[in-house]
Amino acid sequence: MKHIFFKFWILLLLSGCGYNLVGTGSTLPEHLKTISIPVFTNNSSQPEIHRELTSAVIDSFVTDGRIKVVKKSQADMVMTGNLFYYDLRTVAFSANDFAEGYIVELGVDVEVMDKVNNKPYLKQHLRTNWNYRATPDIVDTESARLAALNQAYQVLGNRLVSLLINQF
């Protein structure tokens, strides 16, 4: 009896939960296997950061590996993006009124076009922010800002992978 009960629980666990390990499953239709990601446009107040954002998004898809990143002419899907918002604000001050903490915030509109069926597949409005600490050294503070931006780019890239492939 214990043997049958054990088999029942194993079958239940294997078939019932519906979860996949990250990086192994996909909710994408079968015909969508490749994606092209041209450089995002930039309508924010900060010049040139859209290039690093685009690179981070591409890196997220390459690292995940479930969708192959290819040239536009070979792609089943094309992801276009617009960096529409950049803000840097001070959130903490020292006793001497020195700015010690900042938050950098980004806003991105993304659309993924299903080229096979010639229709939009995903349209998303995303925002993220990242904080960092400032020091009296300007070079260290700028390095911290760039590191915070890179982390925000990675967060956006990973969210886009999850939204596109897993639908959450």
C-alpha cells in the first residue's frame, strides 16, 4: 500500500504543478524562435544611454538562450524600444548638506512584432530605478552612477526576457 501511495505522490508532483525551471520552458508559439533587437531610440534627457540599454537587453536574451538573437532579415520577431525617461534625483544628504544618495530612474516602451503573422505580439511600458551612494570623489560618484545604470539595464533586460518568453 505504501508503494502505491508513494507512486501516486510522485505522479502528482510531476504532472500537476505546471511550473518550469527558469530557462527551460517557454510560452511562445512554436513559430517564434528568433528575435532581432535594433538599437532602441532615445527620447530621454540623457544622451547615448540607449545604446548600453540595448546591449544589456540583447545580452539578457543571449544569456537566457531560449530565443536566438539574429539580424532583422532572419528574425521571427523584432523588438523595438524607446527610452523615453531618465531621471536622477538626490534622496539623501549628509549633515553638511552633501548629496550622499541618488536614485536613477529609467522608462522604456517596448514592442515586439511577430513578423511571421505580421502582428504585434507584445507591447510593454516599463520603469525601473536603482540607487547608489555618492562620495566626495567625483570620479567614484560617476562610477557608482554608471554601475547603477548598468544594473538598471540588466533588470530591464531580464524583465523583457521573462515577459516575452514566460508571459510574466
